[in-house]
Amino acid sequence: MVATIKRVVEWKGFRATVMGLILLNSVMIGAETYPSVMRSLGGILHAADRAILYLFTLELLLRFIATSPRRAFFFNGWNLFDLIVVGAGFVPGGEYLSVLRLLRIIRILRAVTVMPQLQKMVIALLRSLPALGHVIFLLCLLFFAYGAAGTYLFREASPQYFGTLHQSVLTLFCVVTLEGWVQIIDVVI
């Protein structure tokens, strides 16, 4: 019996079905943001959400049974993530409290646990985070240097954008993010 469940859990069709449920659940969550849809289909969406939650629970149970030894299931971070996300759906009153209801959105991230390729990407991203601190430090140095230069060069021409160092750095940030840069260019030129 366990060997059969393990084959089912490892079958591509099983993963595709779970992925399909995740996508369907995502579409339903998106549909719930429209009041007109909720007025006409609210009951159906709620029932379908509960059904998908039970199917996710069944999927987790099957994965738990297929894991050998059983306690190894709880040492896998992805399994714990799935357990927390699915378990949040059973929090009493969660369907009525908007903050707890928003936890359902996290179910979309279960796509990462279904697709091994996405797991590798997330792991690589998490491993690169410590090096991100060095990149941020370098960017801060560059903003400081160019902010100081901007203050000395453009203080007289545009004191509202380059009058002080912090104004110059903020102006540089606005230009880099393309937020309000047209107004800055109009004043400076």
C-alpha cells in the first residue's frame, strides 16, 4: 500500500494535478476581489475553496504516508511550509477574519513545493542573499559619491533638488527609479 502511494505521489500527473489546483485556487482568490463576482458566485467560490483545501490536505497526507521514515517528513522545510500554509486554512474563524483569509494567498507559493526546478531557484536565491549586502553597500557608496558631486555642481541651479546632500541623494534615487524624473529634468535644465 505504501509503495503504491509513493508511486502516485511521485507520478508527474499527480504533481500536475496539484499544480492545477494551485492555479485554480489562485484564480478563485483573484475572482473574490471583485464584488460583483462575490455577489453572484460567492457561495460557489467558498465551497470550491473548502474543497480545494481538503484536496490539499489529502495531498499532504499522501505525501506523509509516502515518506519513509515518517518523521523525515517533518525535517523537510518544503513539507513544513506546505503544512503551515494548508493548516492556516483550518484556523477557526479564518474564513471571516480578513487578515487570516489573506493567508490563503500564500497557497500560490505552494507551486514552489510542487515543482523541483522552482525549489532550486528559491534555494539559489536564498543562498545569494548574504552577498546582496555587499551590493547594497556598494550602491550606497555610489549614491553618496554622486550625491555629494550633485550637491556641489547643482546647488545653485536647483536648491530644491540638490541643496543638501540628503536632497541630492533623494533626487538621484528618484531619477534611478524613474519616479518624477521628468519634473527634475525640467527644473535642472
